[in-house]
Amino acid sequence: MRLLLVEDDPMIGEAVLDLLRAEHYAVDWVRDGEMADTALRSHQYDLVVLDLGLPRRDGLDVLRALRQRRERVPVLVATARDAVSDRVAGLDAGADDYVLKPFDTDELLARVRALLRRGAGNPEPVFSHMGVTLNPATREATSNGQAVALSAKEWAVLEPLIARPGMVLSRAQLEEKLYSWKDDINSNAIEVYIHGLRKKLGSGFIQTVRGLGYLVPRE
């Protein structure tokens, strides 16, 4: 999953960036509101972690502009603005959740996972389909009850596919889930990860739609 982190404080930004990347999310980090708006207009994200007190453009303005474009990406506001009126303003502007600084890292990650599930239309804490189960909280995968060892990149390819059975995702869309701006992209990486997943989960679990991309079939 690809996340946008919008945070102007360098110490907090580095800490949250390291935290999210340790959970194998692809993360882009920007430090002001104008850069955040540009990133949101240029890329597809699965989640935005948004500070409000930003240079150049306030976070609430970025959020309002995002919702005015009818973008549905989940937004988790993470801010030191602790007044009830600020929380109400953030939620009314289109935020999906709100966490106050200083926040507990386990709580932040739990809120991120919950919003990613909600964004995928799955209220359950795990993804289960055709005998395969992924638990984002523990990073454990099973197939027909047996543990399966997935690499971080294999997980990143499988998660968006299993979250939306029947939906075709192109190679470019899957690359967007895997890589942040600074990552080098191998031209055949997606094919390599799909091949590895088929060996571990069965050749029919991920299907190729010629000329379009890949999907996990509906049951």
C-alpha cells in the first residue's frame, strides 16, 4: 500500500516515516501544504497521514481541496491541535479519523490499518478469500490453514488484489502500491512477484487479464 505523509516537523516526520516503512508501506513524505496538494493531484494513494499546521498552505485547505475533487482516499489527521473545535473542523472538512500528537505508535498503526481496510470496503480485520488469509496487524499469511512466508514485496502485490476480488489492477497500478518516489523500479518486478505468489498460493489464485493486468477471481 502507498501512503502520503504530510508533516513539516523533521523529527516527527522521520520517526513516522521509519515506522510506516518498517511495516512495509511505500511512503512519500512532503513537508508543506503546496507539495501535499501537488502530490495528491499527481499520484494515487491508499491513505494520507495529514498534519494541519503546515507551511505555505494549511492542512485543512489541502483536505477541503481533495474532497472538492471528489477524491475518496482515506485521510488520517495527525496534529497537535487539540481543541474540540479543531477536531470538528477537520472531520467536517472530510477527514476519516483524527489522532492527537504526541501519539502512541501502536495506536497510529492500528488507525492506519483500520482506514486501509475501510478504504478497501472490508470491515474485517483480516483479508480472507479462496482459502488465503492475510492479517495486516501481524503480517501473517496462511493458505488453507498453513502458514505461508511472503516477502514484503509479495505482500504488497497481493494485498490490494485480495482486498478487491474481481478488480483488475494493471502493472502500473501495482507499481504505484509498491514504490515511493525514491525507489528504483525494476521493469519486470511485478511479473517476478506474481510468479512467486502463484508458486506459494496456487497457479490459479492470481489470474492474468491479457493486455490489462492481474486479478484475484471472485469465488
